[in-house]
Amino acid sequence: MSLHGKDIKIFSGNSNPEVAKKIAECLGLKLGNSEVKTFSDGEIAVSLNESVRGSDCFIVQSTCAPVNRNLMELLIMTDALKRASAGRITAVMPYYGYARQDRKAKARDPISAKLVADIITTAGADRVLTMDLHAAQIQGFFNIPVDHLVGAPLLADYFKNKIGDNVEDYVVVSPDLGSVTRARNFAAKLGCPFAIINKRRPRANECEVMNIIGEVRGKKVIIVDDMIDTAGTLCNAAKALIDMGGATEIYAGATHAVLSGPAIDRFKSSPIKELVLLDTVPVGEDKMLDKFKIISVAPIFAEAIERIYEDKPVSNMFL
């Protein structure tokens, strides 16, 4: 990496320090010297142990569980850097929490994704770097630049190597109507046909599979989604593809491994043979299963950070 002008510094909160460390290593840098601790009453304390005056600073922090604590860490770190005269502050959020609350689904609902965007901006962030927002229009909630990376190329490269020349044996499946565009683009990258699971959701975190649009009988299926929370959608889709569709094997890939509530128990009994995840959200040892495959997002974030620092376009990464 050829540095020029002001220097660059990578700082990490406590949500995903391994990814932050890998990003810094990809850039040939050390993590910035900082501490994020908690007082006995639960308040967050941030200490910057090196000068950041005039520096281009990047804070790597996913707002995953515990969501509110990790969000506050990001805000307080941003404020600390701003008050220490950092030249530019970029919030690097591999996973953007509250992204699913992006509209009023019923009367008197908050739009929490917009509120979080306002808070991050008010704290002093000059730009945001994130990956696979649940709704792409969340970029418009910010009044600062947002660079939106996509995880599909990383997943696609993995499955391309897995499939090899046996493209005709596989079908890419969208687990719901909201992921159709993602599945179609993913299928095009692999050169496979795609199908759709049509379902309805009677209440939050519950879903009921209705029918399969497309032909999967006798095929190996790859289900793609942006995130996995309680895994109800994914596991129900996998079961339907075997029981109703006649698929022979089920694989799945997703960017964000939220894995809350009964997710792990559901995967233990699921027919999914392999689940490929990106490490935007850390998967702890207590949640790790043999069928999980983790791919690092550090190289793609490192390249994006280098481009931002050198004022080069980020969009060219996905051409």
C-alpha cells in the first residue's frame, strides 16, 4: 500500500476485533492504540493512546449483539476521535444493526434505521462503509457518503470452486420474494438456474412456506440470503425443498450470521449440508457447527478502505 498525505489509522471496538485486526494486516498496518472499557455502572469508557490529529481514521465496529452496547461504543469512539482533531472519521460497519426497521410497517412504528443513521452522523462520522444493508435505500437515510459493499462475490467464488463444471446439477434458490434480485444475480454469477420460495409470515420471526416457484427436483440447491437471524426462513425453505421440491442436497450462503434465539438448534436438525457465512458478525465457539464454513471479509474491506483513503472509486471493485 502506497501511503501519501496524512496518515491512516484503523481502530477497533469490541464487537469484531478479529476482523479489524485482519483488515489492518491486509493494509500492512497495526491497529490503533485504543481501549474500550466499561465502568462498574455499565457506562462505556474510551481511551485513545496515540495522536490522531489530521489522521484518516477508520473505526471497525459491527453493531451486532449486544447491539446497543456496540452502537454506543461506535458513537463514543467517533466522538473521541472528533474531539482529538482526526482529519476524517469513517465508521466501518460490516453489519449495520437496526437495518430491518427501515419503514413503518404499521401505524406508529419508529423508523429506527433512520434514527441510527442520524445518531452516527451527529456523533461526528464523515462517512460510512458497510456491507449488504437489509434494504439498500438505507444509504439515503444518511446525509454523509455511504460506501455499500456486497458479499455475494465472496460467496460466489466459494460456490464456483465447489460446483466446478457441474453447473447443470445446481439451482440457486431465493428463500423469499424479497431476496429474488439477490438470488437472480447470484445465479447469473454461477451460471445456474434459479427458483423462488413463496411464503407468508404470520408474525415476527415465524414463517410458513407456501410453494416453490421453479424446478428443483433431482437438483442440488444453493439458498442465498443477506442475513440469518433465527434461521426459521432458511430451515423451513430447506425442508420444503427436500419434502415438496424433491431436491437432493441443500447448501446455503449468507452475509450476516446473526444466529439469535433457536437458530443453532434449528441448524442441528436441518437438512442443510453446508452453510457458508461471512464474518461480518463473529460466530462464537458456542455457536460453531461442523456444517458452518466462515469466509473473511477483511480483504474486501481493506481494499475499500485503501480506495477511500486514496480518493479512488469503490464501485470499481464490483465491475
